[in-house]
Amino acid sequence: MRAAQAAPPPPAPRRLRNGFAPAVPGLAFLLLCFMLPVLALLLRSLTQPQWGLQNYAALLATSTYANVLFNTFAVAGLVTGISALLGLPLAWFLAVAPRFWSQLVFGIVILSMWTNLLARTYAWMVLLQDTGIINNFLIWTGIIQNPLPLFGTMAGVVIGMVYIMLPFMVLSLRGPLAALDASLFQAASLCGASRVQAFTQVFLPLLAPGLAAGGLIIFVMSLGYYITPSLLGGAQDMMLAELIAQLVQTLLNWGLAGAASFLLLVLTLSLYAVQIRYFSPRRGKEG
């Protein structure tokens, strides 16, 4: 009896249709809930109060709005950098510590993410007051004589946002650190590399995709953060999300709010494109 021959694969267009069909509900959801509102904001930014680019010009040329943009990028950059400096040692500890301590610390990190964001922010409002625990402790130890201006300043916003964003950096680095091969560092040492050279030329390049992914998540989330800056910061430290809310709720300036929102979206997509172009894991493997 002749063996049955395998059926030929379906033609490429049919395979494409079969693979595209399961994605239709998700794509439809994105179209209705993301693309259409974005297009509506873009249209408002170009047509209100009249057709043109005057909203974008006002956003970039007016000193008040330019200061808001500067505050937004300054806070996002500081939060990202500090989170990387604190998250790398913590993720390294999770990768090399004994199982019990690693699970305990990892559970604390995850628990901090599960706690209500508003409750955490209000807790920092209490801690950062002039008579709060932090200033009282620093005065009691003699480190300072007068309370530090933490609440209602950019410093307070950065502290509160680093606490919220730090777990994202730890989670982004934990996997790459656990996958590192210790023999690579031994080989670098045998080849005459110093500890600094092994760190900068072996360790950091292997962690670059994880650092870039965590940094992108934190930076993008920080650009559009609203609750923490509005509760911990002052009027002089307003960020872009607060400005958009004020333009819509108080000033009813939908055109300028749409321009600010669309500008934020373009910046976010640009950063994502840079991350894919230079720091994607696939690119690292190909290199």
C-alpha cells in the first residue's frame, strides 16, 4: 500500500488571512479606542480655534509652556536615571542571593506595585512634610539644622516617582541578570581585563537591552504621569499631564490640549523607535 503523501502547504495569501483573522478583534479595539481618539485630538489641535499650527507654535514658543516641557523631561530623565542606579544593584541581589532572601525581597518589590497608587502617594505627602519623618530624622541625627523643602517641590516629585517606578526597572533587569554566564567574566579576567573593563565591556553590553527596556518604560510613563506630580509637586513644577488636564478642565482649550497630547504621543513613539533600532534583543543577537 502506498504511503500517503503529505498535503501541500496552503498558498501564502491564505496563510496570511488565517493568521490575520485572530487579530481582528484586538485591531478593531485599538482602532476604536486608540486611533480614532488620537486622530480626533490631532484634528482639534489643527482646527481650534482656527485652522493652522498656532497651537503647536504657542506650545513651543511660550515661556510658560516651554517651562512645563522642560520640567517634564527633567523629571522623567532624573526618575529614569535614579531608578537605573538603584534597580541594578537590587536586581543583581535578586539574581545572586540565596533562594529565601531572593524570594523575600522580590515579594516586597511586587507588593509595592500592588499597593494602591493613590495611597502610596498620600503616604509620601506625609513623609515629605517639613515635620514629617524624613526631616525629623535628619534633624535628630544632626545632618541638617532646618527642614529640607521636599514637599511641593520637584525633589518630592522625583522621590515619589522613583519609588513607584523602581519595580519596573528591577523586573526588566532580573531576567537578563539571571541568564548571565559567570564564565564570561572569568574569560575576561584571563584575557587581562580589569574589573572596570569587565563591567563596562562585558557586563553592561549584555544588560543593555534590559536597561533600555526598563528605561523606556519608566521614561515614557514619567512623561505622562499625573497623580504623583499633582499631589507632591508645586505650581512652579507643573508637568505636561497636569497642563493638559488644566487646559481641558479649567480653560476649555481643547486645541492646545490636543497639541500637547499629540506632541507627547510623537515623543513616546520616537523613543520607542530608538529603543527598537538600537537596543532590541534581536539586534543584539544579530550583532
